[in-house]
Amino acid sequence: MAKVSSVQKNDRRKKMVKSHLNRRSALKAIVMDKSVTAEDRFQATLKLAQMPRNGAKIRVRNRCAITGRPRAFYRQFNMSRIALRDFASQGMIPGVTKSSW
């Protein structure tokens, strides 16, 4: 199990990303638009820099839904390799079986 504080911090980041998504995307569009004047683009860059860093989508870490483990994460199942193996061995994931030959 991961530290509870790490999982909670990641959850706070997810909420912050959700709340700042529209504002950040609007500012990013202005910054990337070459037809906008350089002064306006610079002002948008400054406003973007003043926003909280944890509001950026890149700061969110993929974590296992069961254990909170941050590494060896399978996006298709939303869990880590260890939890995936346990659940697959118990037959709790439809369509996944342990291979043997």
C-alpha cells in the first residue's frame, strides 16, 4: 500500500486540474497562437505562470486504484501489475487468464 498522504495529494491535484482546466487551456491557446501580438502572448504567459502548478494535468500521477502504487501501472485496467496478477489469478477480471504452456 502506498502512503495515504501521497494518494490524497494526488487526489487534490486531480481536483485542481479539473477546476483550472478551462482557464489553463484558454491561456495555452493564446500563447501558442502565432497570429496574436507578442505582448498579448507574453501577458498570457505571465498569467499562466501565476496559476498554481498543481493545476497542470502533467502533475497528476497514475496510481493503482486498489493499492495506490505509482509504478507498473496498466491504464487498461487502472491498476498495478501486482494487483492485476492477484485479481486475474482469482478470476475477478473478465477475459484475463494466466497463461501456461
